Amino acid sequence: MQILPATALNWLAQYRELYESFLFCISGYYDQAGVLGELVQEADRASVAQFMGANASAALERPQPSQPKQILTALRELVQSQLKLNNPNFGSDGWLTDDALWLISKTTADRIRAWLLQQGVTGVPDSNIRLFDEMQAHGLIIPTQEGKTVWSCEIHADSGWTPGCPLTLLRILPARIWDTPDARPAPFTGKITPVAGVANTPEPSATTADSISTSPSAIISDPLADPTFSLFAPEEESLASAPLPSEPADDVDDIPLPVAMTTGNTSGTEWTKIQKMFQKQKLHLRGDDGVNIFACEVKGPRKTRLVKGYLLDKPELIFGNSVPEDNPCLSVISNV
């Protein structure tokens, strides 16, 4: 749906500064959109206040911290109270060394956005790339030598644990999170080694694959011949090949409900065969009446959507030892 006709856009393009502000505004970069961005943000704050039952006038009068400060506050809160650091025997959300704090890039970005939305913050970047650009622009993360925001690193704990493949990490100065060195946890007992560039995630090693295998999946005689086997690839590999959501309200990656078959080509009957093959594995929960599919409500910053899918009894089949927290924007309504 096109809101502005071509004649209006042609007129707007005659005024360069106004047109630039308009483009920044519709792209979500309100801090660079000038007066137009301020108007949209104030209207957004008033709308959120009215939706939450608050006084819109009081909400507009209350001073709002800058977006970089809000992101830093979210990052500090998450690192100090929610994210798991420095586990020597299995996966963590991050690792602290003497000179840097390394955090899993996607987990960190998703949780920052969820935390900001829970606090009623408006103008939250709706993609990881935009969030990383915002963090880099204000010095919240340390870029690579190539100027990229995400590092590819190999991790080896002194205990012998390793993820088996390079991970994509954010590098942050510890002083950004802890006010004094004494407040920091003990450093990670191991090595974190950056590799050249941001490489594609390699195939998982046999050790990694064996560590996340379970007895239900062992009944598959030929995993490569079963399309449902691809559902249980390591998280980073599956995310690299998964289609990106088109709306903020569609992003449900943070919850153990990752196999909602609602994307891709649904023409023909192939999808029904995939569902039946998956259900035969008996890895999902079923309703009291025996129904397989559950309905869930996803509340985004401006929209509420209904998604339908399976609930996995053991989310570690997807996430391994790093099962994330529940998505605060999603709730199970019923089975359908």
C-alpha cells in the first residue's frame, strides 16, 4: 500500500533537506531526522502513553534519555543480571577477558530490543544491523580492523570445552559495563582468538553434533533423507539460512517455539508431508485434546500478530546448552 502518491514524493524531492529528513524518518533514524524526527517521536510517546493508560501530556513533558544511553543501560542490566558469562564447561552468553567483554551478537541484540520494549522505549531499531550501527556510532562496541561491528572468534576453555566452530561476537570495553575493576567477575579461563574477517559458519564437528543429540532423533535412520532433520541444525547455522522476518512483531527467535511452519513455499502438499514426518518424531507437546498446533500472540511495538506452530518439549534440541530466556513479547493463547 502506497500512502504518499508519486506527485507528493516528486514535490518533496525538490527540497533536499526536507527530503533527507523524510528518508531518515521512515527508515527509523529519528535522531538524524531533525525536527521531523522529533515530531514523530513525541507522537509515538503520546500514543504509547495512551495505550498504557498513562497521561499523555505528562509523558511528553518527562525528559527522555538519548537512545545510546538507553542502549547502554539495557546492556549493563542484561550483563549484570541476566546474561551467563564465562562458563568453562559449556556455552555461555558471553566471555570476559582482561581487555574485552565478548558477547554473542544475536542473543545480545535480541535481548537489548526486548528489554527496551519492556521499558516502553520508542524508536527501537528493528533489525540487528541497525542496532549494531547505532552502538558502533556511539562507541558502545569495538569494531574489527575492517570496521565491521561483528567479530568471528574461536573460543577454547582451559577445561577443554570449545563450541567447535567460530562464533559471531560483539566486543565491548569492560569499563562500559562495570564502574570499577573490582566489580567485574573473574576473567574467562581460556582463550578467545579472533579469526580473519567474519567467516560463514562452518559445518558442525562430530563432537558438537554428538553433544546435542538425543534419543528421539536417533530413530531417524538417514538424517539427510529426512527434511525435518534440518530443523535441528545448530542455532547459528539455521539462522544463517532462515528467511528474515518482514515485521518486528514476527521476530520470535528468543523463545523455545522455533518451528512454526508459516514461511516458505506452501503451495502443493509438500508442507503436509513435512509436518507429518516431524510429528512422527514425537518431539513436540500436544494439547489436552491431542491437537499438535498451538496459537501464540506476538505483541510488537505497534502491532499484535497471531502465529501458529509447534511447542518443543526440549528446546535444547535447537539451542544446545544455550537455551535463551522466554520472549516477553509472546504468549501462548491456546491449542488449535
